Amino acid sequence: MGVARGWIGESLISCKMQSGVLDSVGNKLASDKSTLLAVLQLLRKYNLKNTEELLKREANLTDVGSTEEIPQTDSEVSSVLSAYKSEGDPEVYEGAYTELKRFVEGALDIYKHELGMILYPVFVHMYLELVYNGHEGQAIQLMERFGRDQEEYYQADLKRLSHVTKKDHMKGNELTDTFKSSEFIIRMSRDTLSILKRHLQEKKHSVVLNIIQEHLYFDMYEGVARNKQQIEATAGALVGEATRQDNKAKVYYGLPKEPDIQYLPVEEEDDAEGDGTDKPKKKKPKKDPLFSKKTKSDPNAPPVDRIPLPDLKDADKLEKVKALREASKRVTLGPETLPSICFYTLLNSAGVVTSAEVSEDSSLLAVGFADSFVKIWTLVPQKLRAMKSAEQLQDIDREADDVLVRMMDDRSAETSRILHGHNGPVYRVAFSPDRTLLLSCSEDTTVRLWSLQTWTCLVCYKGHIFPVWDVRFAPHGYYFATAGHDKTARLWATDQHQPLRILAGHFSDVDCIQFHPNSNYVATGSSDRTVRLWDCVTGNHVRLMTGHKAPVYSLCFSVEGRFLASAGADSRVLLWDLAHGHLLAELTGHKGPIHTLAFSRDGHILTSGSQDCSVKLWDFSRLAEEMVLEDVNVSHNPDIKNSDSYLLRSYGTKNSAVLHLHFTRRNVLLTVGIYEGS
């Protein structure tokens, strides 16, 4: 299994220099000083001192100092050096593309679909080459003639590209910069690749050959060429597919053993044995399937010390005991026992509400508003109390068992509270696992940490330089992650004002982020139509998954941690296997963008909520049973399951777009929606 990468021009910088670039650089490029300075920067980077001196002499640049005038960043250098070559006659482009298209359409059916993957990137680079070299008329003509022939999911990008008609328009344009600086990745079988190679060598169309060498990357595999369905399943991302190398790293997707839970319920019951009321409950936590799973050690779990996690406080341990007791009363869901659904409708809120979140224990609801505040409601009879004043706190016995209860002031209890501080729409809110803290992120580029005891802002985290679209707490607390318009995701700790990791690699906005249940990984979904999985320890991406045809707005990990569900503006839910990074299933049925996903607490049902005012329930346990997970073909994706039979039920609202889904510990589905009026 090899990688074929632009078969001509595989040599390194030094070889390119030997091939006569230096001989002609003095007279050919003297006028273009920025290109020369970029070349000097490149030579300096690779420590080619003799070549650098030779170039300075021949190009009369002896006056350039050690750092003066030379571009300092790699991106500046690459933008100068990745300029499009001119093929002289702008009229040859249309003919060359027509001939390439004819060749693809005339190929044998077995190879046709793989060969067809080169048409879109070649078309885009031809268009940009014409624009870059000032042939506006021919560029527009090329776009009008062949633009509509490209796949439907590329039409939005082509519409944006069609507005770029002059070289100046390309400066700072996110889309053209991405195409110029990144190779378009195509997975192709050895046979298909050799047919393409033969065709290009026979026709000698330098314009097509140059583009394929410079801007396409072929990830070659041995075996039969893929069919149309297999190609369609993983196509659609901004810069092509994932290479096999992208998904090679080992991922610890299992859940670590949690020793604290095992004995606590029993100890707790022992203390209460005197009154006799708790005796029948003694064995109940052991019946819970989730609990019994966790007591076994998972071979795919990360080592316990792989990432430093906060120690459990006594209050946390009591909360875990409470959660296990709740879980013991949980209804096991399935096709015959669908969950009860409670829908919270936010009235008079269309265009005003931007986000909603229910706390893990289902006691609190937080809503973010476009006019920059956060409002929190209690969903249980207990009201929201504030902490007593400093003077009153001095009189409290600190050794008392119920000191945390005594600290709160009953006179201040209210059913809802408002938090002011942001100065832009609040795009996401997130509760800490212990419900004492709340995170919010906003268009104002900041993330704020709020205390739900004093109801004040504790910290304002500044790191992103553009709006922050999403923020999430780690399941174990302490860490949180953010995603923003600056194409990065960031990993933070609550006690540090700078990010611990900056996760860079997406080519457009990072729209959503989600922690893995073991807190060792985060998944991100982006407007570049890819989903990535990042390792929190190293900061590297360990999975790259392509298949969405529009921006990704929602992510959700399965209960046991092996699977990831993603959904977005293409109205489809995709299910991924994190062990190999493969796409396993595609669930269709929604008619609008999907903004929220949730797995039931037992992991049997997956729910999706959409702007089409519906909630759909999918039979995930049957889907998981039917997947052939062990016998996977590593060369390409297994066949995708997309049967409608996995849909258990669809529930429509009168006219309320679904904003948030949440399963309680007993598997009641809580839903939050915005009523949009009749």
C-alpha cells in the first residue's frame, strides 16, 4: 500500500534549486521582490546557507539584512510561493476540462466513479488560475459552463467562488486561501490511478497536469475501485477525504473503572440500616446494567493516570450515590417502551433565544439570549437560593454536616435568575457536573464562568479572537472546551486563564464541540464539513471523518464511548465508529437543520431534534447489533446502513423548533423548543 503524490515534481527543495531555478532567478524574478524574499525565508528555514548567499548575489539582494524585510511566518511564505502558474493562452482551459470530462465519462463503469472525483478540484483550480492571472472573462465563462455540472453539495462553495473574479478578491478570502494552501485529498485504487496517469501522459495537457501535481494528493490503496455509493458516503468535505494515515492512531474509547462508585452505595445503605427503610434498596444499584459494566475493566479504556482528573469531593460521592439510586429505577427503553417526553416551550422568544441547556440531574434549565444575558430556571420545587452575606457566614458552624445547606439564604430564593456580563449574543451555556458553576460563550469572543451559589461572574476567559460558538464542560469537571469562528477549538482548565491546548486543523468555523465520556478526547464539527477527534493529552487530531454535505452543528457520544453521532445543516444524522474512523450509518428523515442529539441513559435510543419542528427516535441498539465491527476492511469504508427501519417514532410540535434534548436519569426525555408563532 503506497501513496502516490503528484508523480512528477516529487523532489525536495535542493533538487528544485539544482534544476535551473537559480540560473534564471536573477533575470526572471528580480522584479518580484516578495517572491525572492519568500524563497530566502524558505532557504533559511532549511538552513541552506550557501544557496541563500548564492541567491542573494545573483538577485542583487546583498543589502537584505538577517531578518529585515523577509516574511516571518510560514503562511506568508506559502501564500507567496503558492501563486498560480500561467499557461499563457487562457482559451486552452475550457478545452482541457472538456477533454478531461469526456475521458472520465468514457471510462469503464468500474473506474468511472473514482476518476470522477478529480473533476471538481481540477475545475476549481482552473477557475482560480484564470482569475489569478487576470483572465476574468474566461474564468466567468468556465464557471457558467461547468459550475452546474458539479455535485449538489459543492454548489454553495462554487457560488461563493463565483464572486471572486479579480486577483485582489483572492486576498484574505477563506475559501481561496484554503484551496491554494491545501491539497485536495482523493482516495483511489492503484488500477484507477494508473489509468489516469496513462491518460495524462498521452494527452500532455500541461494545464491539467500542473494542477494535479500541485494541488491534488492521491491516497492510493490496493484493491477493487469503490462504487458510487461508497464514494458518495464519504465525499463532500471542503478539501476531500481523510487519508488512511489520519485514522491510524490508537484511540482509547473505553470508559475507565470508577472505584468510588462500587462500594459507596453499600456503605451508604449500612449507615441507614437502623431505620430499616433502605434495606430493600441495598442490591438495586448492582442490577443497573451501566453500573455492572463499569465494575469490569474495559480493555479499551485509557490508563487512569493518562490525564490528571480532579479528586472526588464528599459532595460528589454523595451525588454519584444519588445518581445510581435514580438509575436503579430507570425504565429500559426499546421499540416497545419508548420514552415519555416533556417539552418546555419558550414563548415570545423567536429570534431572541440562542441556546438552552438542562443540567445533568435535570433540576436546572439555562437559556442564552441574543441580547447578551443568561437566564436560569429551576425545574424542581426547590428554589434558587443565593449564599448568605460574609457577616452571616461567620456565625455558621463550619464542622456541621449540613454546612453547605446552612450557607444558603432561604430569604433570597427565587424560581429564576438572570446573569448579566456578556455584550453580545450568548451562543451556548454549559453546567458543571456538580451544578455549582455555569459556562457561557458569546459573540463578544469571551467565555464566562458563573457561580450558581453567589450568582456572579467568577472568571472571564479571553483567548479566541472571534465569536465563540460552543462551550462544554468535561464529564469529570475542571476541564472545558470551546469552539469558535477563528477555526480553532481550545481546551481550558477552570483555574487557568490561558488555554491548555489549541486544537488547530479545521479549514473553517468550528461550530460544535463535545467531550468524550472518559474526558480524554474532544470531538469537533466544522463548517468545512468534517468531524475531527482530538486527543486532550497531545493536542493532536486522531480521527478525521468526512461524509457531511453541509456544516456540522451537533455531536453526541454513545454511552459506552465507542460511537459518535453527528448532525447538521444537511438534515442527516451520521454514526461513526471511533475504533477505525469509519462511517457506519446515515439516518435521514428530517427536513431541516439538526441542532441537537441525545442518547438515552441506557444507550438504546438515539434522539434528534431539528428546526423542522420534530423530534425523531432511532433504534440504536438494533443498529449496533447489525454492524459488523470486527471484520472491517481497512482500505475503505464498510457499506453504510441507511434504512428507514431504524426510525422508531417521529413527534411533531405545533410550530416549535427543537433547541435541546436531554434524558433524565430515569430516561424521561426533556425537550426545549422555541415557539415561532403561527
